[in-house]
Amino acid sequence: MQSGPWQPHGHPQPWPPPWPPTPAPAPAGPGPWPVVAAVLVGSWAVGLTVGTQAIGWLIAQVLLASGVDEPAWLWPLVGLVNAALVALPAGLLAALPRSPAVRTAGRVWLLTGIGLGVFGLLRAIPLPHHEAYLAVLASSIALAGILLRWLTRRAKRAAQQPSTAVESRAESPAVVEPTGKSPAVGFGIAAGLALLLPWAWVGALGGLLETVLAVAVAAATGWFAATLLDGRFWTAYQRPGTGRPTSGARPVLLGGLVAGVALVLLAAGIGQPGTQLALLLVLPPTGFAVAALRPLSNRLPRRYAAYRSAGPSGSAPGGWLIGLAALGPLAFADPEEISLLLVTGRDVPFWVAVAAGSSLAVALLLALGYALSFARPRAGLPRRWLGAITAAVVLLAGTGVYVGLGQPGLHGERLFVVLKEQADLSTVTGQPGQAGRDARVREVYQRLVATADRSQAGLRRDLDRLGLDFTPYYLVNAIEVDGGPAVRAWLSRHDAVARVLLSQRLRPLPAPIGVTHGDATAPTSVPWNLSLIGADRVWSQLGVTGDGIVVGGSDSGVDGQHPALAAGFRGGDDSWYDPWNATRSPDDQNGHGTHTLATAVGGNSVGVAPGAQWVGCVNLDRNLGNPARYLDCLQFMLAPFPTGGNPFTDGRPERAPQILTNSWGCPTIEGCDPGALRPATAALAAAGIFVTAAAGNTGPFCGSVDDPPATYPDVFTVGAVDRQRTVTDFSSRGPAPGGTVKPDLVAPGAGILSAMPDGGYATLDGTSMATPHVAGVVALMWSANPALIGDLDRTWEILLSTTSPVSPGADPTGCGAPANTKDATANVEGAGLVDAYAAVRAART
């Protein structure tokens, strides 16, 4: 036995080896052309990816706003084209130059470009099935990470063969990395949590499953990025000839840039359309912060020498940082709400931009701070507990921001469950006139409630037993239920259930959007639209203004204090209902509801029937709705109930308005299918309530009247004309699904002056503006002849037979209407332009 210090056989040098290790010879710097090629390829990859993703999103949003279904192949095609145009030059960059730095850049850009193409294919999963998309995406990214790690180990083993050992050591000097004793992990977590702070402030979580899956996608993304940006990657950008390989500005700037390009490509491939735009701002700058943390993964005090390794490990800090950064857009923003439909005002797109921009700024500041603290060649190594304390402090701060300033809680979608049995109203009859109409409403209400109570009893018991919150409905025999995909699958198999739809919910905002004010002045004379249909002649020559009639408006709300509307509010505790925000008096932030209802019954020369009264309901929150909220308001219109009342037991059918104006539609993105509201409009018709609906603003395409309730045969559907009596290009055309000729007629809908919140006025366009004209004309007709109240057949006949001619505009073919002179353009203009004067005169005879 030796008496001196033990030396392992075959090791004449001391053990463990001295720190720092003897630096390898400095690799030769790359020539100018490979560097130029790398700059060009990186710039091409970033510009192409950002442009392609933004243009693809804009195309999808234009299709949505136009009412055209987005093809399932759109986003997979965008991803594949983007990936192919990036991967080809990146592959050449990875194979041709001799410079390790340039080849490494090409390799990671090629891999992330391929990932963009593969992950982009998953966007073929429809947006409403967000949980399914997240589950498949998380699995795909995790599998990609496993494959990448296997390829990395294989490449490492090949590099360690004797024939390549010299070359391997020349290109990739040894990197001494920790296995857990570095403070880098704590500082990486702290940085990731700091990037989450803006999202915790302005964002809101979805449902439980949606949030869990978003965490899974973020974790898989961080793991994949850590695998890609491992020790082998960073050694390609070390300072040549130094004993501390990743210190100094070179690895932070050069390595951070290359990593940032890779993260651009990775961000473009994950998240549904809209989410990836936020990720394109959030993830790329984290490359610099990860680069600034690398020195902490490569320097350890001598006492931790036993934990040193020469392998390409130690990438956990970057994985934590990137994963937490990705979690913000994935979990705290609903991609369906990142939409052009919500760009007006400070809605979700505004706050997503604020959060993403803030995260970008935080990432750059962190990169600068970490670089100055850790990446200087002579920077000291902080103790490991300092990283842990920093992460804990940021976590506590983030929790305080989320609970105190954010929107805590889960705000997921609900399910709209339509039952198989619907009430039979075919035998409901009654006499025309107010008394006969009231009797019919009462009979319809009683039958609907009885059917719902009886047929829903078993399902309600099952939902109570499972602890699921639900809201029953009777106008359509349906129930809205809390639940995700598992609950939906169970409900779909229930014996009493016909189908299960999504009932979309908007996530809360950090601050109110603000009231939309008009920028026009009150009219000083009768506006052109009222003169065009002869409403002013009805007032002056026939002495009819709508007295004795009540019109119900379901929309964004109503400014009940507006001078044009205050006098017409019916009042009482059953004339206003807000199922979204539970306001107790008429209110409107958006202005759409105030404008449309004032066109029907407003005073101050803006309304067709200024003598009529009105009741209101809020079915649109920030310009979006869902089947349940639309039904809430339609139920309220059939049988109004007092504030806080139960629609099933406290309804007052005798207080139902005679006429309803509806300047909204329920598309599939909000959860409706073609028949979702069909029982509701059938019940309203059976009760003798006249229902008008906007045709939509997705013209001039034929068949663009495609969203309920405008498609239904018992709803009076209205298109739009301008002051030249020409059908507007935006006015939707028929035929409706099933071949029904729509619209029924047209009314003024371009440049309509009407009321806006806070006493303002504005000029707006749309079939939304045209529809209340017809509701006002019916109010004049029924006021002139109360015997017509509830007589829908005779009212329809008068309206359609007293129209005046219009020009069909750009579509003289009629969109497939019957080929005869009278009906050739019926699916464009209906029966023609509504004529208030002629209709009221006919109603009196």
C-alpha cells in the first residue's frame, strides 16, 4: 500500500483535475461568407415567419368577419409553407460551412423549422375544441423532445469514437456543467415568473382542464427548448481560448440572437391562431436571458468539483425560463377572443398586446441585468440560495398581482345541452287583438314550463348528484352546464339529450372597455332614412306614432337616460334584464343596442315609432354572445320577470312586448348550430309575438344569410339599402339553409343616424340598422289597428305587399331565386323596400 496520496492507475496528473480546465486551442473564426449567409438566413426566417403568421391570422379573421367558414387546411398549409421556406436554407447552412457556430445555427433553425411545420398541422383541430388541441400539442412537443434527446445522445456517442475524438475536441471544447448545485435554476425560474407577471395582471384563466393542458404545453415547450439549446449549442458561441467558455458579450449577443431566431420558429408553431402572435413577441427575447444565465451553469466553486460533467447538460434554467414565458399567452388568453371582432376599444386584443409587449420588455431587461451580473469574465458566482430566494420573492409578488389586481379564478366555457323533447305548440290558437294575444302567450308559457320541468327532472338530478352547476331553460328545452370534454361526452350519451353545444364565455378584463360615444349631433330635421320609408308621413298625415305598443330590444344594452329613449321606457321591475352583468337599470357601454332600439322607437326624430314604449335585455357582452345568453333574453321577452326572479315561476306573460327587434346572429363560433334557437322562435310565433332579425353583413356572397335566427321561416329577416335605394354590398343574401328565400324585405341600413350612450348620436351601417325600421313599422301598423296585434300572417302579408322597388345592386341574378320576373332577385332584396305609409294605410282597411 502506498504511503503517499492515492493516484488512480493511468492518471499521472492530480485528481480531480484542476479548475479551470486547460483551455483547448481556439478554433479558427469563420470566414466572412458563412457569417453573411447565417445573417441572411436568420433574417429571412424571422421576416418570413412573422409575416406569414400575421397574414394567415388576418386572412382567417377576414373570413370570420365575412361569415365564410375557415377551411380546415388553411393553417396547416400556412405552417408547411412557412416551414419549407425556412428549413431549406437552414439545412444548407447546417451542412455546408465549416464554422461550428454557423453550422450550429443552421442545425437549430432546421430543427425548429421542422417543428413549426409538424406542430402547425395540429391547427386543423377546430378552434372550439381547444382542450383537444392543447392535449395533442403537448404530447407532440414532448415526443419531439424525446426524439431530439435520442438523436443528441447518438451524435454524442458518435463524436466520442476514437476516429473523431480529435476533431470533436477541436470543435467543441469541454464544458463543465453542474448537475444541480448552480444558482442558475433559481434565477431561470425567477425570470420566467417575471415574464408571467403581465399576464397575471391583465389576463384570465380558462377552465380547469384548459389551464392544466396549457401548463402541459408550456412545460413540454420548455423541455423541448432546453433539449435544443443544450450545452453543445452554447459552446459553439463561447469566447475562443478562454477558460470560462461562456463568459463575455459574445455568447450573450451571438448565441442569444441564434437562439432568438430558433424561438421565433418554435413560437410560430405552438398555440392556436392569435396565441402564436403573442408568443412571437414573448419567446424570442428570452434567448438573450438564457444566454446570460449560461455562465452560472459553467462555473462552480472547487468544493463542487464532484458534480462537474463534461457532457452537454445543464440546460434546465433555460427550460424553466422559456416554459414559464410560454405559459402566459397559452393559459391567460383565449385565442377565440384575440379577434378583429374585439379590436374596438380596450378589449382582449388590446390587453394581449399590452401583456406581450410588457413581457418582451421584461425579457430584454432581464437579459441585460443577468449579462452584467453573471456574464462578465470576472463576475463572481452567487450562492445557490440566492437564486432560490429570488424565485420565491417573484412568485409571491406574482401571486399578489394575480389575486389583488388580476382576475383570479377559472373562467372556462360552459355546455349548452339541448334535450330531445320539445314542447308541442301546434294546437295553440287564439283570437287576434291584445286580449287574444295575451291568452296565447300565457298558454305557450305554461306549456313550455311544464314540458321543461317534466323532461329535465332526471337530468337535473344527475347533475345535482355530480355537483355540476347548471341553468335550466324552457323556451328551448335545454340546460346550460359547467363542464369540459369529459362532461360533454357523458351528456352526449344521456338518454334525454339530443345534442351538446359549447356556450362560449368571454374572460373578464382588467378594466372596463369604456363607453362608446357618438361623434354626430342630434338631427335638426327628419333624417333621410325615415323619409325614404314614409315614416314622417305616417306621423303627420295619419296621426300614428306607435302609441299602445311595446317593442323589445335584445342587444348590447340600452342607455335608458338618453333624451331620445328616456320617455319611452315602460318602467316597472320587469322591463330590463342583464344576464351578463346584472345591472339593475338600462345601461349600454357598446352603443349598438342604444342605436338600434332608438331607430325603432326613439324620439327626437330618430325613431320610426316614437310613440311606442320599449323594454330591453343584454344578450351581447363586448359584441359577442352565446346560445344561453340569447335564450335568456328571448325568454324574458316571452314572459318578463322581476329583477332576481325565477323565469320558470315568476314569469309574467301578459307583460310580453308585442314586437321584438334583433340585430344579432349566433354563428357557430359562439356555439350555435343551425337549429339551436329554432324552438324559441317557433314558440314566440305561436304566442303571436312579431320577431324581426338582421340578415347579416356578410354579403355580397349568395347563401350568406346563414346564422340563426335570421334563417328561420317564422322570423322576419331584413336586408339593407342605401339612400339611393340600392341593396348594399354588405347586406347578406339568401337562400337560407334549406332553400328558404331570405331576406323578406329590405330597409335603410347605410349611414343611419341614431342615438348613442351618454346622450350622443352616431351614423352607422349594417343590416343591424335596417332591422329596427321594420320593427317600428309594425309598431305603427298595430297602433293604427290594434285588431292586428298578434295576427302575424296578416301583418306579414301587408308588409310584403306594400313594398316599393329597389335596385339589387351588384347581384342581379338573384342568388338562385326562382327564375321568374317577380322573384328573380328575391334572395337579394326580398319583396322590396318597406313602406311605412303604405303599410299603415293597408293595416287600417
